[in-house]
Amino acid sequence: KNGWPFYLDAVGTVLAAAVGGSLPGIIVGLFTNVFKSLSDWNSIYYGTLNVMMAVATTMFTRDGLKKRNVIPLILVLAAIGGGLGSIMTWFLFGFAGEGVTADLAIWFHSHVFSSRFLSQISADFIIDIGDKTITVIAAGLALWIVPDSVIQNLLIHGWRQKPLDKKELNDINRTKVRQISLRSKLMLLVFAAVTVIATVSIAIGYSLYRETTIQDHTEFAKGIVKYQKDCIDPDMVETYLLQKRGAPGYNEVEEQLRLTFISSENIQFMYVYQIKEDGCHVVFDMDTEEVKANEVGVVISYPDDIEKHLDDFLAGREVEPTVSNDTRFGWVLSIYEPMYDSNGKCVCYSCVDISMTEMQDLMRAYLAKQISLFLGIVIMVLCLAVWLADYHIIFPLNSMSHGASSFAFTSTEERDESVERIKSLQIRTGDEIENLYSAYAHTTEESMRYLTESRRKTQQINKLQGGLLMVLADVIESRDKCTGDHIRKTAEYSRVILEKLKEQGEFPDILTDEYINNVVSAAPLHDIGKINIPDAILNKDSRLTDEEYEIMKGHANAGYEIIEKAIANLTESGYLEQAKQMAHYHHEKWDGSGYPEHLKEGDIPLSARVMAVADVFDALLSRRSYKEPFSFEKAMSIIKEGSGKHFDPKVVSAFEAASEEIKKISERFAD
């Protein structure tokens, strides 16, 4: 205390929690109260409040102490320190106390609330708002002044792997689960276990404390009763009842009993009764602040506890201590001791009543202390368990899960980077988690090595397959004396057209890099069906007859069937799907007048629409037995004229836009 109504004993707790999280805050909070208890033992019972404030501060300062969180944090801390703290004080010490808070509570009780409880809570909460305002401001200034490098060195870490920064932690903790996360399960398990242990311990402790308290008070009361017996001469009891205060020695005995009663603060009532059939004859009775004593000789009705054991009292037998809740005397534990005269006759009972309400207050205060101590320990154990679980279980598992889910398979480089990222985790928990990680990292590395080797062999097979198909295409082309490098030129033209279409933003859902590569690879096979066309027709020097033309048109279906059979024998069709469409539909026309299916417009596959332009353009530039080659400009003009009739207008537009590159290709093959 510093001469004003603020203790400011939570500054260290709030600062530690804001810097390092709940665990450092809890440790600082508990040890703060441990040190305070060296001079004031009752401070230890308020350690739970510091623990709660540490947890609350952590929740409000996960991303630093932001302006919008300052007032809510102050109110929450005041509710804990002033609200819950006031409730704890009420159970431990009762109403008010001393100092400014007590004065304010008394003022509230006099002017605002009839309830002492509400008055005390209100006063403590209002005073604590000021205390926690200064606390939060002081902690905020410390955070602002102290360099981040120093703060980072103060953090408590328990990494069992490569340390992760805040962004990486946020990334791995976004892992979603189907039901309840492992972290939540561990928290619930630890909380349930600690709560059960704490509850059983508190219950046992409370029960033992209650029994011990009652026993101690009973033994104390019995001692008072015996002392009372020693002060009274049983042979004088009848004289006291007859002569009352005029009896010899009565006043002296009464004063001796009164002094004993005053010095025994745990005793609520102290009296001596002679019990007869007409009621209780008062021999001695002590005044209290609440109840006026009965005069000697007065006959009163039986209290509840005496009436229950009336036969024993009338017979002068010993009676066990009784608990009663009499409307006149309240809830009391009564001790009765018979007094016998020199003839062995029971002449009266020496009686002492202990207030059960006061004992109940003691037991309630004991229960509040136990709950406070155990609650602080429960929260600390829970936070410690979560901290250990995070670093030993949750972070390693989430890191592995995130590494697997973000694994990149698109290229060898990305796969290698993903493997290295997993290996760089360096999880070393020294238990089954580490074994799992080692097996996981080894399996991943071996799988990627196998995949790389498998893809290398697949690429070799694909190259071999592509080479064989190109040889086949060359064989077919070599049968046609007029086509020259037709398959290579059309492949180049197709590539240029497709790339220009992509550049112009056309067909964004179709024109991927993979699609373009497949079409270019498949282009040389567009005339593979000509293998079924007789040489006489294929190499005829003059124009084909109608019948021969129909046979020539059959190469479209023949090409489709050949590639379809090839696909059926392969596990992956790859570019052959595009080859099949190009072979089948590259003679279709935009207006539907083409063959073999008379498709029109968008029904014609894009690859076939592109090949239609490339195929016709190369034919226009090439020498045939029945015609001379057209000039580049003339060929471009014919393609443009066919836009919207023979060809897709968008494909023609891209073809025209790429005319410079098209011309270079044609000139390169002409050379």
C-alpha cells in the first residue's frame, strides 16, 4: 500500500502476460503473492486473481496492446480484481474493513444499497478501475519503451523443432479438424483430471476441517462448562433459587462466570438451569448484546434441544452435545453438564452454547481459501499442460500436417523444396512424435525419389512413344510426294496461333500451357489416317475424281480410329486425346459444310479449328501436282476470306495478328 487507494500489485503480472503470454504472467502473478504473503499471509489467497488477470491480459494482447482493447482490458481486470476480489474478501473477512475502500463501501451502504454485499462489491470495483487503469498504462508504456529485441529475449519457448515465427505459427494452426482438435482434447482431459482432484481434495479438507472445528469448539465448551461447575457449589443451588441475588455468594459467583463468559469469544450463551417438569428454572444467565439475560428464579419454557432430551434432563443423566436452531437462541451447539449435590442428586445443568453461524462463517472462509488456492493451481497447471502440449505435440504435428498439405508436386524443383522444408523441421521431441516425424520425412524423401525416377522413365517412354509416332507420321508423309515438311510446319503454325489466342485473352478456360503443349505435340498426327489411303490416290498427279475424293476424305475417320486404338492400350492418353480430335475434325468448317461430321462453330474442338487454318495455309503455300504455290500475301488473303465460313473468326484474327512470326516460319522451311 502506498498511502492512496491503489495497490498497483498487478503491474508485473500484466506486463509479463502481455510480453510472454499466459504462462510467464501466471508465474509472475503467483510469485508476487507468495512474496507478499511473507508480510501478510492472507495475500496468498489472492494469487488466483493474478492468475486470472494474466490469462485475461494474454487474450487481449495476442497481437500487441491495441488502443481498441485498452478500455475492455481495464474493465475486465477491474472485474477480476475489484469484483471477484471483493467477493473473496467478503467470504474471508466479512463486510468492509479499513481504508478508502471501506469508507466508500460504508457510504454506499448508507446512501445507495441496503445490501452490505452489493455496497462492498461496488466500492471495490470503482476503486479498482483506477488501479487497473494505472496498471495497464504502466504496462503499455513499458512495452512501448522496451526494444523488441529485449522483449523477444524475455519470451519463454520450449521448441522441440526448428523455431517458427508468428506468421508460420498462424499458418500451421489454421489446420482444420473434423470434430475436436487434439489441443482441445488435451485441455479438457487435463482440466477434468485436475478439477476432479481439486474437488475431492477440497471436499475432504472441508469435511476434516468441519469435524475438527466442531470438535475443538466442543472441547473448548466442555472446558468452560467444567470451569463453570467448579465455580458453583451445587449444595447452594436451592438457596440461590429461593433467595435469588440475596443468597450468600451469589453475586460473586455470577461475576466470576461473567468474566469467564466475556473472555471466551467463541461462546454465544452461558447459563445454568435447573430443569423440572414445569420448565427451566434459571440459576445463572449471562447477558449478550442481542439477548437480555433472564433473572434468577425465572421459569422459562424448554428450548428445543432440551425438550428433545427432556427425560434425560429430568432424570439427571448426562446428555451428548446437541445442535438446535431455536427461534429464541438461534443456531447453536449446546453443551450440558449435570451438577450433583453432596447427596448425589442432580440439582442443575451447567450449559454453554456455541454459535453454529460463527462456525459456519469460519468454515465458509476456509472453503473460500481452499477454492482460491486450488483454482489458481488448476489454471496454472492447465496453462503449463497446454504450453507443454503445444511444443511437444501440437506444433510438431501441425508442422508435419502443414508440410504435407502444402507439398508441391508440379515440378522437380518444387518437390525438392517441399522435401527440404519437411526435413528442415528437425523435430526432436525424443518420443513417439519424433519417431513419427523421422518415418514421415524418410518416407516422403524416398517417395519423391521414386516419383522423380518414375517420371524420368515416363518421360523417356513418352519421348520414345512420341518419336515412334513422329516416325510413323514421317512415313505417312513420305508416301505423299507433295507434302514435304507439312507436319512440322502445321505444328509450328498451330503453336503460334494458340499462343496468340492466349495473349489476346481468348478461351481462358481452355488455353493452359499444358493444353498448348499437347496440341503442338499432337499436330503431326493430324493426317495419320492417310496410311489407309492408296498410293495411287495419295500421289495422283491430277485432280481427284469424286469417287477418289470420297476415299481421300476417309482419312479423317481412319485417323480417329487409329489413335483411339492407341489410347486404349495406354495408361495415360496425354496429347493423344488432342491428336484424336485433330485427326477427326481438322476438315470441319465453321459454317458446317466440312466433313466427316458436318460440325459447325463451337461444336468443333478448338484444336481442330486451329489445325484447319494451319493445314489450309500450308497447303496454299505448297506446290501441288495440280497447282503452283501461292504467295504469302495471297495465302493470308484466302485465309482471311474464309473467316466465318471455313474458319473460326477468332482463330483467323489471331493468325493475322501473328503474321510476322508465321511468315518467318514459312520462310525458314522454304529455305
